[in-house]
Amino acid sequence: MRPSDRHHKWIEWSDEDNAYLGRYPDVITGIHGSDPIRLYRELCEVVDDVLTSFQASGRTLPEPMTKPMREVA
């Protein structure tokens, strides 16, 4: 598992911003764009860059606070 997989990330539409928002709330506020598939790829790249920066500066990654919803049976 990659370090970025420990934290929940997602894409959602924002009527207020009239754009898709890419979120990774435990680490960064997010990014925005018009194509949700491209935005998810960009979000993953940004997150990887941020985590590389964390590692290079000796900072530890915060514990996951935002968790994916679990399926209810």
C-alpha cells in the first residue's frame, strides 16, 4: 500500500465553484478542475508530491481522520 492510500481522497462537484473539487482533507485542502477523471489523476500527483515533501523534511504523515463510508448491509 502506498502512503497516500491511507487517507481518503475524492472528487465532487461544487455548484458554488462551478467546478469539480479534488479533496484529500487530512493533508491538503484540495484542487479544482473541469474534468473529474483528469482531476483525480492530478490530485494523486499533487498528493504524492506533498508526501514526498513531508518525507524529505522529516515530517510525519498525520493519522487518517477522514475515513471512507462503509457499506451498510
